[in-house]
Amino acid sequence: MEKEQSVEPRLPQGELHRVLRLAAVAHGLPDAVLVTGHALLCYVPRDADRPISPARVQDLADERGCDPRTIRGHIRRLEAYGLVVDRSAGGGRRMIQRRRGRIVVLQGIDFSPMLAAVERIEHAAVEAEIELDERRRLAARVSELKRQLRGLVAIGGDLALRATAALDVCPGRHRGLPLRDLAALVGRLEAAIMVLADDSEDAGGRIFSSDRTDEIVRPNTTEKGEISVCRPNRSRSDAGADALRHITLDMLAAALPVDWRIRIEKSDGAVSWASVTAAAYERAAEIGIADAIWAEAQAELGRAGAAVLVLLADAGSIERRGAIRSPAAWVRAMSARAETGSLRLSRNLFGLLHRTRGTDGPCPTPIVPPHFQTWRNPSCLVS
């Protein structure tokens, strides 16, 4: 009687998740659809010949805490982009049957089309990243030009009226515009500012410095009610410091979900900014926060700020009985708010701590493992 050989994994889970993330970037999949795709992949048997997920819709809906119709909509979205094929049995039944340890029946959502198009997906993802970088550059340029025009409005006079007219034709939220429209908007704003600068020089005044990208020269004023846009632009380090002000490691340790604590404990067992950042980066990919979103948050708030954003988004998600439906969209929105200087993450953290204490009744002191308490340093304030 021949001995049965152990079946080696034929479908690396890491490769499947990697290709799915690239497909999300290439096709612009919503974060919720991406999370459902990752959940489906987690059920693919490692010894299967094809990447078929037998996960039931109701099981996925229970895990996500949403309606089954939402999961079906996400699967249809994946089908529409040619990433999956529904190979369920009659009535949508999905199952896996084994005989003597080997799979004989496997029915469910088939990710074979996605694997067959790996090269095309990788190429499309690179192009999408390039386009996204260009969109960010143009969006930042539009914000800078708007600040210059608002500075002219604060000065007053005839130039202020013309600057106001130029601002009125600009959309209120330009970051969602198509790439072509963003480029056209940059061209119109640059042309308007050049005309205003020339008129100012003809009038004997000086508003802009010799470098077109410099800031507007602020007029001398003693008014206390000075408009905030006339103030010097804050650096990204200042934005990150303001956003993280009053947040300590003591507070972060108290707000860490259980799985975060386990992850940190397995790495080095100590809560520090480095360990929290490392855990946040790993967790970000699992909840649908792409590397591009992480890079955007890090650019605005620094690594520590990006880590705190991911922590708040994960701990406050609907999967943990919070109110955040899409952690990725929330992190991106908070990163954009940091650009205006109105972001205070300590308020979100206080709310999370209050909600955490309220779930199990009054708790005057947060429950923190003993090995965490040795690293809790109330004097370690990010500023």
C-alpha cells in the first residue's frame, strides 16, 4: 500500500493578496470591495488546484457586520472587472468536499482570471500609480495657487476683486476632478496670477517674489482679526505635530485593540512609537489601506501620525462596532484635512477611549497588560 504524500501548498496566499491589491489600484476598486476580495481569498484552500473560494455570502456578511446583499454587490463588482468567475453550484451554493484528504469538489468564487492577467494588472497598476502621483502634484499646485489668490483678497483693492472672481470660478473641491480637468485648472489659475502680478508691477506694487512658486509677501498690518490664509504656510512637520498634540504612548496603549496588542507582543513585546508604527503598517494592508494612502498620510503627518490614523480607523471601524465604514477613505480624508491645519487626532482618540470604556461599564483605569505598563510614559508627548 503506497503511502500518501503530504500535499504541498500550490497557491501562495501572499501572492493572491498581492495581485488583488494591484488589481484594486489598476481598476480603482472601492476599499469595501477590496476588503471583501481579501476575505474571499482567506478561504481559498492552500492545496487547491485553482484559487476558488468556497466562502458563503452569509458567513462573509456576518464577519463584516453588513447585509448579504452588500457582499453580493462586491462580488458582482469583481466579476465586472474580469477578476473572478462565479463557479457556485445551483442556487448559488458553495462547498468543498474532500476524500482521503484530497479535494474532490470545490465550488465558489474563482480567482483564476485574476491570476491569468497578472502581467496586465501589474502594468495597469504602475500606470495608475503614475497618474495618481500626477493628480496629487496638480492638486497640491491648485491648493498653493488658491492660497495666493486668497492672500490677494485679504489685501483688498481692485486686485482683491479680480482675485475673488478667479476663485469663484474654481470648484470648491478640486481633488476629485479628472486629471485633464486638474491640469486645465492649474493652467487657468497660473495665467490669472501672472496677469495680476503684471498689473501689480505696473502699478508700482510688489505682491509676488521673483520665483513664481514663492509665497505671497504679507502686508504689514496690526489687525487682530487677520485672515488665516495670510499666515506663512505651515510645514508638514508642524501639521503632524499639531495633529498629534496631547497624544501619549500611555493613551495609545490604552486604546490598542486586542489583536494589535498580540501583534506587538509577538514582535518585541514593548509599546513604543516604532512598534506601534510597524503594527499599523502591517494592519493597514489587511483593512484595505493601500500603500499609496499610507504614503499620503505619512507625507502629511509623518510615520507616527500615519500610524495613529490607521489605529483610529481600525479601532473605530464598523467591524469593531464603530462608525467608520471605510477605514481607507477615512484615513485619506483625515490626511487631506491635515493640509488645512484643522486636524486634532487627540479628540478622536479621547472619543475612542470613552467608547471603549463605555462598552463594558465604568472603567476608571484602562486595562493594559503588565509588559505594556513598563513602557507607558506620560511624559512622552509628541509635539
